Amino acid sequence: MNIFAGLEKFGLKVENKSLFEEEKKAQTKEAGAPTEEAPTEESFLLEKALRCPVCDKVFKTKMIKNGRTKRLEPDDDLRPRFEYIDTIKYDVASCPSCGYAAMNRYFEHLTAGQIKLVQEGVCANYKPSADTAEKATYDYDTALDRYKLALFNTIVKRGKTSERAYTCLKIAWLYRGKAETLDKADPKYAEVFKECKEQEEAFYEQAYEGFTKAISKEMFPMCGMDQCTVDYLLAVMSFHFKKFDVASKCISRIQSAPSASKRMKDKAFDLKERIVTQMKQSK
């Protein structure tokens, strides 16, 4: 049967061929086309000069290019995920001269009193690395060193509880990321993986304790997060530690908050369902 029968009256001669033949050819061509190579981690980075507020020296650090990354679905505890790169590795600025380090959002914001504390508690004993050259990219071990130095600085400068908690949370996320990227063929895989999960759990617990204390004495926004976001984060962490009563209270606050978005309320509802299921199974 000619499916184009009747078009002759318009002066058109159409052969009786498959309606989707051209589409199939296009798909075949597309399938056989050379695949695009994945971009390198370095292509997402730019080098930025910063002036240290403690020693006043200028140094270069790696930053993420705005708009270059493609966001993926985050983890349940809001750990951000991006295609081809773990952006968390690049969220600390660290002065190679004096040892002052902090997450990017806090780096330049120091009081005169805090500068003095850092000078006395960090800079006086800090030994700069022999290798001062800025690396093209940061591996997980390098990022962890930078974050732990930032955490130490936060304690020395008497930073807010929320800043300490958030730094601990990001360190836990880094250990999670490191565990995910380990080579399973490596003979030391099991040993390193176990260590990563133990360290992740330890810092996760510190973060949970810190945020629990912070919400009782600090104002929102907290670490750039509004109250609903912090409540959701605490609910997920409480669920992880099987503190179902705390998780349920956090979820109730989200569900009753006029400012909570529909997406946030939906996520809170899904978490509530998981809590109910878990509680039933534990009985």
C-alpha cells in the first residue's frame, strides 16, 4: 500500500518507502559518530589571586568556573554532585605563607581580634611546605589537608559553631567522595575504603553535634542555608544516627513553615516515610 497515495494531484511523485527510514539512518549515523571526550578536571578551574588578611601576602588558589559545571542530583544530605568534578575539593583557600586557611565564604571575613589569634595560634608555629608551586588540580588527600587546616584555624580564631560544623560536614563528604573514587583493583582498596568510611562517620558525627548546638544559639541564615535547609539537613543526619524523634521534629518544622518550598516539603515527606518504615522494622 502506498501511504502517500493521493499526493499526485499536487504534482508530487513520492515513492512508497518506510515512513521512518530517514530517522533510522540518522540514528545509525549518530550512533556511529565519534564520542566526545570527557572534559578534564582542570578545564573547570581558574586560578585566582587572593590577599591573605592575616599576613597581607598575595597567593594563587584554584576556584570553580561559574556556569561551567553541570549539577547532578545531590545526596540525601544535600552533598552537591557535579558531572566530571567534585567541587567540594576547591572550597578552601589556604595561604601558603602563614598557614591561615578557611572556606571561601569565610576567608576574608576576620576581625582584628581573630587575626591576632591566628597569628599567635597558627602562624607562629606554621612551617610552609617546601613545594610552594600551585597544583593543577587537587586530589582528595590534598583537599583533606586543606580542610583540616581550615578547621584548626576555625577553632583558633574562635569561629562560630556553625562554621566548625559545616567544615566537619564537608570533610565527611570528601571522605565519601574519596571512597567512591578508589580503584577496586588496588590491593589496599579494602583497607583504604574502611579508613575512609570510619573517618567519614567520625566527622559526620562532629558535624551533627555542631549543627545541633548552632541552631539553639545562632541566627539564620547559617553557612548560607536558611532554616528549612538546616532543618532538613539535621533530619537526614538524625535519621542516619537513628535519632528518629529529632528527625521527626525537624520534618514537622519544615512541613509547617510557610517559607518552605514545595520541593523541600516533598523531600521532607519522603524522608518521613522512610523514618516510619525504619521504625516499624526496628520494633
